[in-house]
Amino acid sequence: MTTQPRLRTSPIVLLAPLTGRVVPLPDVPDPVFSGGMLGDGIGIDPAEGRLLAPCDGVVSQLAGTGHALTITSEEGAEVLLHIGIDTVELGGEGFHALVAEGARVHAGDLLVEFDLATVRRKARSAVSVVAIANGDAYHIDQRADGDVTAGQAPLLTVRWASGTEQSAAAPPLPGEGPALRRSVRLTAPGGLHARPAARARHAARGLDARVEVLFGDRRAPVDSVVALLGLGAGEGTIVELLATGSQAALAVDAVARELVRAIDAETADAPPAALPRSGDAAALPPHVLAGVCAAPGIAIGPLVHAGVGVIDVPEFATGTAADEDHRLDLALAAADAGLTALVRNAPAAADIFAVHRVLLEDPVLLDAAREHVSFGKSAGYAWRSAIRAQAGVLARLDDPLLAGRAADLRDVEQRVLHALGHAPSPRGTLPDGAVLAADDFTPSDLAALDRERVAALVMARGGATSHAAIIARHLGIPALVAVGDALHAIRNETQVVVDATAGRIDFAPAALEIERARTERQRLANVRSTNRQAAGEATATRDGRHIEVAANIATNGDARDAVDHGADAVGLLRTELLFMHRQAAPGIAEHRAAYQEIVDTLQGRSAIIRTLDVGADKSVGYLALPPEQNPALGLRGIRLAQVRPDLLDDQLRGLLAVQPFGRVRIMLPMVTDVPELLRIRARIDELAEAIGRTARIEVGVMIEVPAAALLADQLARHADFLSIGTNDLTQYTLAMDRGHPALAAQADSLHPAVLRLVDATVRGAAQHGKWVGVCGAMAADPDAVPVLVGLGVSELSVAPLAVPDVKARVRGLDYTQCRRVAAELLSLASATEVRAASRVAWPHRG
């Protein structure tokens, strides 16, 4: 006697088949799953390697590799259980199925045991999916969130969609036209597994045709993923497509294309509906705060509020004014010596501390401090009063970039007070693995960090390109900025998990979340080690598109780091340090010696050297430039030559003298039109002729303003190359200061407007056969790298320590796919949408 199905009027409650954290379906890192092509459902990031039955039913399909199976419930729902992403490529490694196809199971029965560590290490993602494969007949009423326990927690409540009852028999073939047959060899790894089956079904939808897939003595309609999986057609086998209907030929072409498409290209043709939009992501739990990633990484540890202790400074001097003047002079000298050491030991932050050294000799500050001393004030009180008066002036300015420099003044204030013998109230010893939290950190705060005890930095304010962010990246410490005032409400020494890469801090993590973070942190460390070992190799995409990965440097120490980390060249040598902290500009011989030393260190690699770019937040006192209401839009970059042509001439003469010829290229900053370029190009040729140099030196243009991007076709006619400075291009395009804390999350280089300017630059350069590089922070952004490659950028220049990871990222890309998807991203509406779509198309886990 045949068992009748239960009445479909009652809802089906599916238990969680895995223990772990629920992942909303749109956030599953694969467009086939996230777009619902396999059916509606939910994801789980597993915490252990045991898959249990979510309901009573029959195992109607079991993958030979053990990574996926389908249970047909007693009510008729086809529940697909898929462990991990791309796990078919493991060929069964780490999977042990405990049931057979056709077996009857009960809710909570153990179905598959798998090695979770192997899946996390070798698969694209461990996130697993529970989907209703015959979703046309069912809809989901309720979904769990948070953490779930296998066999215990309800995961989904599924209800029969009334009016969709169909006969169990396959529908008859449409009568129009003869049957069309075609043989297809399955070339994708794993054969006809879940994702090719879902794509095949999707391809045939909407066409007036019925397609069946025949394999051996089995046949399955293409509109049933479960039936397709049940064929058991593996990689390299031949299946036959049988189609009838007025559009049979179109349907066969579409299905055949999906069945032979290689797995590494599967994300390339995801339908637009599979691209998440900004409103798709679930809201963060109340115990998780969002921020902006300043330096990637994961950390677990006690949160320590690192507020600067109060420094008690006596107001009145105990000695004469001459004594206090002398004490102040000694303190300034000591602070200067300390900054000199910091410049030497932290070259990535050298320009920051060079600015601080200039502040120590600023006449306005010194005169104000000495005036206070003359009225009987102590040296410490006098210095603090002078600094705070000037900081107050800056903080009230309309220009947020200059207002942000008040933090530099406060940093210098503390340094001199320390040198005078004043110290803040003691904070005590930091616990191991401390996550330091503050409103913001000064460069000196970070330079004095106990690297052995500090695991991460979290700031309520700040931006991803702030001084603190730059130093955190140099030190390799995960850092999160722009978290907001809610950060201050977290109790001191609360155990937290910081995922700076994902831009969040969890201040009430479950034990499962802590363990997951530890596992991921170790995995990332292993990935970085592997990437470093391969860093010296040339870099190309999987389909052979060569991408040069260069380094951004400022000092000879940076040059050594670039060589050590496998940089192919130097894509940007900043020359501002050579002009700072001195009474007069460097001469020709000094220029040549500085650049020659770096070129020698590079061991044959070429270097693009940018001419002086001061202005905005980088000032040089002896230039005596007129005051500007908005320095970011004033005499900066190549415009400085309008008032001080001698500075540029001396620098160019030094550059032209570097040996061997051809090792150095010159890059001009802040160019806006062709006449500017032609004027400087002509001057370079004159100076070269004057020293007897016949070999033409390459001259490029830095694309930093929208005008230059829009005129790229004209500039490329005369320039040898173009290099996009995405930090400035973003802030000028979006009218958002890149260091403004309130705008940190919005000033995103992946904004479609910025991407369109990148696209315009590459297209303009291509008209004249010129190459385009990117030397801004965007070049090291994992979400941005595939987009830049797809838009046609051929060089990425990043911080030396980032070179190995960027090279590894490029090697995992398919250029053809990058081009296709990047073109689609240009039509999106926001940076949020672009990032979400990028993570679907090119998931990355380190």
C-alpha cells in the first residue's frame, strides 16, 4: 500500500541541518545561490562538520562527492542541502556520506560528516545553503537568524502555495515542431552539480520549449534541479539534450552553453537580479557596531579605552623667564630628535612626522609660547597655551582638511610636554591582545604602541586615509575607524571581536563567533605567508592578462621594502620629504643623490618619480606662499611652478641626471589640461638638451581631478602614460574630504561616478596606445582590484607590504569576466551597490 503524502495545508518546519551562524541568502558569496536560482532558502556558516536531516523524508538525490544532497519531505518539498561553495572541486575529499540515495530519514538523523577545516582551507567558502528546489510550489513564511543548533533550532517554516498543484507526471512536450537533439560533453569540474543545474534551468525559463536532459537510461526535465542532480552525470561525461517547442533551438543553445561553462567563469554571467542592492543586507545585531576599514585584519581581545590621561602642568614658573626659555629650547630639541628617530624607523609615516618637525620650529607657535613665558608662565603652560590657541583657530575653519590638522598640533603638544618631564596619569599595563579604543589616535600615540600587546585599534572618529590609518597599515595592525560615539559606551575590558576587513566590531560575541574569528585569523595569516612566498613572480590573470604590481614609496627604506616584498617597479615615488624640515629647498646635486640612491636600491626596477606636490595639508614654510582660503584647490602640484619655477627646474635637472637613463620616469601632479602638460614637457626637453642627454625621458600625467579624466584622450596624445591618484580623484569628484570622519564611509572610490572617470581615462589613453596605472589606496582594495582590472588598468601601485596580497588577488581573476562585470557595475547607483556586487562576482577571503 502506497503511503499518501500529508495534507499540504499545514506548514513544514525545517530544523537547522548545521550548527552555526545564519547567513541571509542575498549574502551567500555565490550569485547562483544568492540570486535564488536554486530556489529560495537560507545560508549557514557552519561551526562543526555534521549535516543532519532537517525533516522526515527520502534522500532523493546524493552527490557522488558527498557535498550535496536533496531530501524530499513527506509533504513533497524538495530540500536541497549544499555544503560550502565550490566544494564539488574537492572531489569528495573530507566528506563522508552516511546515507544512500533512496534512504528514508527522520529529522535529526546524521547524513554527512565532513572535515570543516579542509572545507575552509580549500573551498571558496564554507557557507552552506538550504534551499527549496521546487520553490514554485512552496513559499517560506519564517526564517531564523543569529546562531542555530543542528537538529534543534527551527530554521525555515515552509508553506504550500495553493493553486500550484501539478500532476506528478511530466507535462507533455509542446507539439510545435519536431524534437531537437544535441549531445553535450560536461567540461565543468564536478559535472552536472547544483550550480550548473540551476543555471541551465534559469537559461531555459521564459522560452516556449520543453527541454530534457538524458544520461544513460535516466532522463530529467531541465526545470527540475533535483531531477538533474539525480542523473549523476559527472565531469567529462556526455549527456543528450532533447527539446521541443517553437523555441527549441534557442533553449538547447542556452542550456548547452551553461552545461559546458567552466566553474571559474560561473560568476561572470550572473543575472542582474543576483547583484545585491544596498537595501538587501540584514540589519546588524544590536551587539555589533559598523565602521570603516582603515587596516584589514581580525582580532579578539579585551577592549581598552585608551583616553589620554590628564597632564598636569603648573601655570607659573619657579625660576626666571630665561630658565623657562632654556627648558623649552631643550624640550623642543628633544622632541625633534624623537621625531627624527620615528622618521627613520617608520618610513611609511615619514611625511606625517616631518610635518610635526616643522611645527616644532613654527615662528607663530614659538613667539606665542615665549610671550607667555615672559609673563611668568612655566614652559609647559606656555607651550600648551600656544598650541591650543592655534588648534582652536584650525578647528573653526570651514575647510575640514585644515581643521583636521588640529590633531597634529595636539600630538606635538604632548611630545614637548613629555620632553619637559610632564606625564599623564598612568594607564596601567595593557592586557595581552588588547583592542585599543579611542575617539582618534595621534601618530605619536601609535608610534609608541606596545606591538606585543595591542591586537587592534578602533576609533569613533577618523577616516580610512587619516594619519592613524596610514600608520596602522604600515604596522600591520587591524584598525577600524568612524564607528561613532556608541564605541564609548562599551565597558572597559569587554571581550570583543574586531573584523576590520568587514568593518565591524562585536562586543557581545558568542563562543562560536570567537572560535570562528580565531580560525579565520589563522587562515589569513597562512594566506599572507603563502602570498609572500610567491610575491617575486610575475603577475597575470588566469587567462593571461599581465598586470604590473608596483609600490608607492617615499624613502630609501621604502624602496628596500618594495624589493623585499616582490614589487615589479615603483609606481609612485613621493618627493615631498626632500623639501620638508629645512631652511631652503634642496639643490640639483641633492636631488640627484637622493633619487640615485633609491634607483640603486631597486636593483634594476624602474621608478616613476612624482615632482613636488605640496599644498593642501602639506606645507613648506620657506616657500612663503601667499595664504589661501582653500589650499586643496589652490597652488598645489604642478601649479606651484607658476610662482616658483626654480624649484621645478632644479628637481627636473636632478631627475634627468640619474643613471642609467631609462630607469626613471617623471610624473606631473595636478595637471588639468594639455597646455600645462606641453609647457612642462617642453621645459624637460630643454633641460635634457642642456646637459647633453639625447635619450628621451618618459613623462606621465597624474589623473587626480575630473577635468584630467575627462580630457584623458587629449592628454594621452602627448603623455607617455597616465596614473590615477584615486584618493584625490574621489574627494574632488564627490566633494568630500577624504579625511573627514563624518564622511569616511561615503568617500568611497568605488562610487560609480569615480569608476566612470577611471573608465574614461582608460578609454582615452587607449586611443593613443598609452597605458594607465592606479597609485591611490583603491589599488590595494580587494573589492576594487577586479573592477580596475576589468576597466583596463594595467598597473596597480600599492604600499610595499600590500604587494604580495594584491599579486595573489590578480592571479585569481579571469580578465574576460572582469571586463564583463566591470562594465555592468558602471550602471549601478552607489558605492554600496558596487561593493556588494563586487563581492558576489569576486568573493575573497583574504
